[in-house]
Amino acid sequence: MNQEHESISPPTDLAPYMLPGEVITSITEPKVTDAIRTPSGLRELYRLAMAKIHDEVGEFGPIMASLSLQDNDSDSPDLHRYEALFGRDSLRVAIDLLPLFPHLTRATILSLAELQGLEFNADREEEPGRIIHESRKYDDPIGIELTKELGWKWPYYGSVDATPEFIRTLAAYCSAEQEGNDFLFQEYTDKNGTTRTVADALELAVTWLTTRMDSNPEGLIESRRAIPKGIENQVWKDSWDSYFHSNGIMADNERGVASIEVQRVNYDALLDAADLYEIALGKLENAESLRLRAQKLKSTIFTEFWTNDNKGYFVLGTDRDVDGNLRQLKVRTSNMGHMLNSRLLEGNEPETVRYREAIISHLFSPEMLSSSGIRTLASDEIRFRPGAYHNGSVWLWDTYFIVRGLRSHGYNHLAENLSERLFRIIDVTKKFPEFVRGDFESSPTLNTRVIDIWDDINQRTNRIEQPPQEVQAWSVAAILAMKHYNAENHHVELIPPRDEFEKEILDRLI
């Protein structure tokens, strides 16, 4: 152990999850106000959107990523860290709430198009066509701190999934709204002051995707930072320790890490873009080219990201060895559940069904299913900790995304089971938390401590536990979307399980 790091004895509940070379250096408990009533999802959405009434949602642009509770008097910066515009978060909210707040979806697309990358700028990790990771105002104290400590300039573009999510959200809006494909000809002003159309933004985003794919030996979208202190894992699980091998050794993200759910969204974005090119823009050759890319990517996904180990599952992702060869990150995570919500697993061919059922079996195993939903990391994986940010906690949006996938394949009872767990989180915590603990309690629990450790093997500090943001936008969106679904389908009788597979899992859960 490095002599300068004095150790603190780990709390009893954390001791079993400490790894070799780790010592606790700090434990604090920030002041957090307990909520006294179950919050209103609509009220919290209005606050996130700076709106007072329904019709104003989207009037002032996209939502902020999070807020503290309105009656929380804590000035802890940890509870105000994400009060800004995040590309990935705003797009997830926009697509989840499209049936309820189409104006918010429209405003989100236009605002992100206005900030879309136009040049190569390493300080911002900007690239032509790239959608932002995060945008902050010049006087934002968190932004000032990040610039000072990490060298980020604004807007910061360190994300590889926001761009395909932008394409998907745009396609969903054009498909759902009366405005339809005419929206592609809506004008906006880009960040250089040039007038463009939404079709231009689409083509810029598609070019970013295809350029990234062409620069990769296997045609994958890999995460690799462009500046020394940029985000190491430029995906939704962006903690530095969230990508690792089954023995606990960190993935080599300096050579590039390809996350499974990023390939999934890229595949669907290519098909969405192809449809828009063909139907709305009349670019038939471009559409066919994108579909061929998608087909090739699908083959690569099933070849490189599936393992038959442990009865079969989609691995977390891949990294590369010193010779540049792909290596699977063979750990079981909630990321595999995202595959259910994709055209990759459509159809009832025996092999497709086998993939789907293998995923579902893992998700509903005791190692991955908690009282609150699906754990981000299976409890028998080496880096699992119940309160870890991405290595064991349960994120509401993540589980809801799996709910949607289950519904799309007719596993309505399993989807309902997860939905009930998510609703219970709100009832118990009286918040819309960023995440809850993935522990083994019978009721949802929240982190109350901030715990920092020194990791001697990786020679760096790691925050292994922290309280969640109290009102997370995509948690609010997930709950509102589920309530809308229930309201729309209240007259539909839930028929018995569609097959023996679903029945067997339900029987095991009772």
C-alpha cells in the first residue's frame, strides 16, 4: 500500500466487497433531507423543464439531467452535479416521453443539432457530426471545476452513444408526429451561425457514425478518449472502473473499448437513418448502403459479443490486446438486456429465441434481479458492490429499458413484474433517484455515504459509493412512461404467460 494513504476500517456491510490493494481513505455522510411525501412525476418534470404547465414542457429547450428535491436545503455539490444539459440523458427522456410531450422531443432534437460538432477540436473532443456529451454555461461552478481539473472545454463531446441516439430519436419523432418527415426540412442555426436543416444534422450524424465504423477494423464503434483526462468510458456506464475482465483487471480503454449496447443502438440507428434517407430524402443508394452496413454489424455483434459460457449471454463488450486483437469482457451486466429492445432480436427463428431466452434467464437470475430491478452487474462478478455507481446498483431507466424490450417480445408478465419493482422505489424512497442500491434487502434502499478508496493496483482514487441524485430526469421519464402505458392499456386483460419459458421464470420468482 502507498504509505501516504492512511486506511479506515471498512464498514461491516462493505468489508466483503473490498478487493486486494484497496483501502478506504474517506467516509462522509452529506446532509440529505428525507422526503415526507411521494413526489409527483409531472411536477418534477416541470421543474426539470423549467415549465409551469404541460404546454410549456419543451418551450425552454431540453430538460436538465437532474435536480435536488425542492425542499432539500443541502448545499452539497454532490447533489447538484448534473444540473446541466447532457446529450444522452436528454435524448433518453425525449424518446421515452414522445407520446406525452412531443414538443419536448422536438425541442431536444433542435437544441442538440444547434450544438452538433462541426470541426475537430481535441480540447472538447469535438468531431464533425458528433452530438454533445455535456454542455455548461461559462459561469457554471461545476463546469469551471471540470475545466480546471480535467482540461475540458465546452461543449464537451466525449460520448459515443449520444450521436446514434440522436438519429433514433429523430426517426421516432418523424414516425410518430403529424409533422412527420417534413420536420427534416425545419431550419435551425448551428453553433457557427450557419442556417441548416434537420436533414443536414441527420447527414452529419450519419457521416460521424460511418466514419467511425470505417476507421475500425471490425466496423465497431469504440470508446477512446482524445485528451489525457477525458472520459475514459464514453458510454452510459462512464465510471473508470465499469469496464473490466472477469478476473477484475481493467479493460484497456486506451486501445479502445466497444460496449455491447453501443453496437446495439448503432445497428438500430443505421436502419432508422436508412428509412429516412429512402422515404423522406429519396437517397436510395445511401439507404441501401446503410442497410448493408447494419447487416454486417449484426453479424459482427453475434460473432464477437456472444459467449456460450454460463449457458450463453452477450458480454459487456470488447477491448484489445497488444496486437490489436479483440478480447471479450466476459462479465454479466444489465447491458445485455438492452438487446431485447432492438431489431437485432426480432423474429421467432429458433436461434433468435435462444438468444432472447438466454438473456432473460440471466436478467431474472438471483444474481441480477434485486427487489428494485435489474442490477447493473451480477452479484457474483468480482467487482460487484451493492452501492457502486455502475457495478451493482439498479438504475431505474436501465430496468425500464429492459421492460420495454420484454413487452416488445410478448413477455408481459415479466415486464409487469419489473414495473412494479420500479414503482415501489418511488413509493419507498419518495424520490426519483438516479439509482438505488443493488443489495439483498427486501425493499429499495439508497446510499447515504460518500466512500473513497485508494486502489493500489490501479494507482488511483476510486469513489465506490455515493448518494444518488434525488430527481434524475430519466428516472422521472421512466415512471411517467410506465404510467402512461398502464393508462393506455388499463382495459386490456393480462392473459396467462405466453409460453412455458415465461411461466417457469415467474414460478421461480414467487
